[in-house]
Amino acid sequence: MRTDTQAPAAESPASAGPVRTRRKLPRPAPAALYLLGLLAAAALSALTGFSIALTAIYGVVLGTLAVYVAARLVEGRRKATDRLVTCLVWTAFALAMLPLVSLIYTVLDNGLARLDAEFFNSSMLGVVGEGGGAYHAILGTLVITGLTALISVPIGLLTAIYLVEYGTGRLKKAITFLVDVMTGIPSIVVGLFAFALFALFFGPGIRLGIMGAVALSVLMIPVVVRSAEEVLKLVPNELREASYALGVPKWRTILKVVIPTSIGGLATGTTLAIARVVGETAPLLVTTGFVNGTNLDPFSGRMTTLPVFSFYQLTQPGFPPEFGIERAWSAALVLIVLVMALNVLARLISRFFAPTTSR
């Protein structure tokens, strides 16, 4: 008697029936549905009393709801949840960009009117109404910022090198704690500290450019320390150990191996720290004061910087006031361009001087 022990043949794909494919919304459909939600919100807001804030709220809710419902009906619950989160992320990004775009537009709209040659080569000495410029304030900003960097960068870098390469125990913890505390000090308190310090030696009422540089240094040093410390930690220990194995002392290893390896990050952090303090106003109002003429000696007399110049032109514009307000907006525009240039410079330094891209 013959027994058939062979297993039945597997069913062919053709006999298994049609393959079920998952449906998907067309590529432009989510954006179109979100736009329809915004249009519906505008119509609803127009019927109930137009308001930009209510229109934005209604538009976000209706647009996100339309995308979620359409994705849930067509693509399923999982994909609908993904599209819901995507809508929320893009909405948060748009809300974050809205104040920045509004600020840039407002400054450009009000500041371009006086951004002429006279603004860059004239001071406010003898100017009452129309005319004048921020020549003295621009030079004062460059002098005080340069002195601030000259004071802060060596102190900050050496402190970071000590914390990473040498520091141990309680002293390291104490320095780290003090750096964290200095990071959160209000700028006006720093200005009062610098004023009180110089008043002890030169008497009350003293106003000097170097006072502003000292005040800004207190704000800049912790930023330099923190950024440099994180960059130095990224240097591989294998490089240090290889140098030690060749008999190179520690100070020379730091000077010839660690710092050249991290020079791009150190320069980037320093540039960003300068950009952070160049727009400070409160400490300079207390320490440097205001003057209409040009003064390039930080150790003699008052100096004016762009933030202080903009503040005084806005709060004390003179008569008629529109000319002073125009100068204030133009000074703010120059300051924004200066900060943006420093940030671009930091990115270029990070790109071209990093070890991975310079080879």
C-alpha cells in the first residue's frame, strides 16, 4: 500500500487573490487642505468680527483638523497621527518665525530712510534737528567691544583649559558653580558693579569707556568659558595620550595638540560671545554715559555706543522728534547687521577651520 507523504504545494500568488495596497493622499493634498482651513478661518473671522489673532487661531485649528480627518479616512490612524504632529511642528515653526520676520521688516522699513553717507561719517556734535549721524557711536562700539574681547578671551580660554585639563576636586566644582552663576547675572547689576568699582578709585560720577568694557567682560567671560570648555572636551583623549607617550609635557601638548585641534570651535564660540555682548545697553548706560562727539580714548571721558545712541535718540529725540526717531531706527538696523555679520563669521570659521574640513 502506497502512502503519499508529500506536502501540498504552496498556493501561488496568483491564486491568493488581489494584493491590497494602502491608499495615500496626493503630495500637495495636505498643504491644500491646510490652506483651505486658513481660508475658512478668514471667512469665519470676517463674519464674527475680523481679528488677526483669532484668524490665526481658527486657521491653525481648522487646517490641522482638515488634514487629520482626510488622512484618517484615506491613510489610516497611524499616518493621520504623523500628519497631525507634522502640522503642529510646522505651526510652531511659523509662530516662532513670525516675530523675527516682523522685527526685520519693521527695522528695515523705519531704518533705511536715514541709512545714508551722512549717517556713517557724521556725529551729533552741534546737530539739533535734521542731519547728523552715528559715526561716533559706531567707533565707540568697535573700541569698547574690542577692549571687551581683549579682556574676556584670554581669561575665558585659560579658565576653560584649567577646568578641562587640570581642574579636579572642590576647586573645579567651585569655579564651575561661579561660572554658572555669572551666566545668569542681570546686565544692569553688572553695570552697577563696574560703576561702584571705578567710583571707589576715581570718585562718584565717573564715566569712562573702559568701565563699559569691564562691565561687558563680566557678561562675556562665562559665555567664553562654557563654549570653550565644551569644545575642548571634544578633543579625543587618544591625541593627548599619543603626545604624552612621546615624552611631550602637558603644557606643550595643550599648546601644540589640543588647541590647534579645537581652534575652529574656540574661534566660533568667541565670535558668538562677542555678538552676544555687542548689543548690550543697560551696563553702558550706567558706565559709559552719552556724548554727542567722537571720543576714541576709553580712559578719558564718556563714550557712546550704538545701543546707547539708539536709546537716547528714541527717548530724547529733540524737536521735531521725527528726525531723532529715524536716527534711532537706523542705529538699530546697523546694530542688527553687525550682529548678523558676527554670526556669519562664526559659521565661516566653524566651516573652514575645523580639522575635519581643513584637510
